[in-house]
Amino acid sequence: MDYTYTGTAHTALLESYRTDEESFQTCKSPGFPERQGVIKEVDSLRRLLFPACWNADELVGDKEAILAEINELGELFCKGIQPYSPSCMAGTVTKVLNALPEIRELLKKDVIAAYKGDPAAKSYIEIIRAYPGLQAMMVHRVAHRLYTDGQPVYARELTEAAKSTTGIDIHPGAEIGEYFFIDHGSGVVIGETATIGNWVRLYQEVTLGALHFEEQEDDERALKKDYKRHPDIGNNVVIGAGSKVLGPISIGDHVSIEANSWVTEDVPDHTKVFTNHPELERKSFDD
């Protein structure tokens, strides 16, 4: 696949690297161990978006090296898209690559949200290299651009690859705001038509899913497509482990949902949602 990038993302990324705080370890990599088990697109994204964290020091300070890496990623994107939409392939790829500097700034905010939202987080580097939620969001923020530009199948391929390594299932159609953090992550599911505001934190096994499905009028065995099925989550929301938020409902701002809650109705702003737990029974071994 012969693709040549003609945009300015390499220049913008170079400037983005220069403005990083020291916490992002951008200037010099100490030589991290290599990590296998990711697809080529994800490996290239990691190098471009957090170069020194993934042993890509040669990108920092070298616009031509960044451009070469972008061209390699562009070729990978073209190969992925070609079977589905060969006619609009290059235009879509250039749009997505042009968005990389913006995506990088969003991911840096996700790193900050994780650091502020997890008492166990010791550094930004730990989050970038070891947190599955950040890895899933890196792929999602790119896949969402592909999805909205008319490439839903390839976008889904990328998110499914991320799911296989993180255990987090985010449909590329979901709209996710700034400072988003998934802690632990295993079993999290975010549906296609879900929207999420800023400063939202989810824990493991949370589902933002559909409650009911509509059937197509002309085929009772087929489910209807392309309609609102999933919840809208406001700003400054925390959803505890195991909670299920289902249907096209609205969760307001400054809402806290306790672990293992089942939510199928709108929740207003400044509300705590919790379940009534029965009292624990304790018996000694001698009883």
C-alpha cells in the first residue's frame, strides 16, 4: 500500500512533545522493556502519542522521524480500510492522522484523571504503560474518528483488538469527553450510542448498555439498527464496580452510583444512587 501523508500532524506533535510536563517522561526514555501482544497499529500509536514511554526517543525533537512513523501508520490504516472503502481510503486516513495531536492532548488529560482518581497510581508513566483503561482509550479515541468518518468496520476491528488485551469493550461509536478514567477495567462494556461527559470514572464490570431492543418492521427476526439504545452520562460522575446503567436514559452531573447498582431510569444532578443491602449474618464455626 503506497500512502504518503501530506498534512502537518508531525509538526504539531513535535510542538506537543516540547510542551509536556516532566511527569510524562517525554525527553528521554530510560529503556523500558519491550511489550508484545499488540497489533501493529496500536504499537505505532503508542510510539507517536507517548514516544519516550515506548522507547521511541528518536521521534522526540525530529520532525522527519515523526513524519516517517506517521506514514507507516497511514499505510497500516489504508490496508485496514481498503477492503471496505477503497474509494475514500486516503482522505479518511489523512483526517485521522491530522487529529493525532488533538487526540494526544485528550489522552494526556485521561492520564491526569487516572492519576488524580486512583490512590494506587504512583506516576504518569505507570498509567501510560500499565493501565488497561488508558490503553483502551488510546485506541478508542482514534477508532472513534474512523467511525465518524464512515469506517465503522475497521474502527470496530481496532477496538476489538484493544479488548483482547485490556478486557474493556468500548464501541467506537461511543462519544467520550475529557478526563475519562476506567479503573481496573475488566469487563467494562460501553455501547455504541452511549455518551459520556467530562471527569467520569468507571470501575470494573460496569455496563453502559441497552435495556430493550426494537425489531425491524419488515423482519421480526432482525433487530433494528441505528437508533438510541444506550445511556447519556453527565459530568463529574462515578459509577461503581458491577453497576449496570441500561437504556437511553440520562445520568445527570455530579452523580455517584454505588457498586452493583441496576439503573434503568433517569438520575438527576447531585444524586447518590445506592442499593439497600441486607444485614450481614455472622455465625461462628461452633454454631
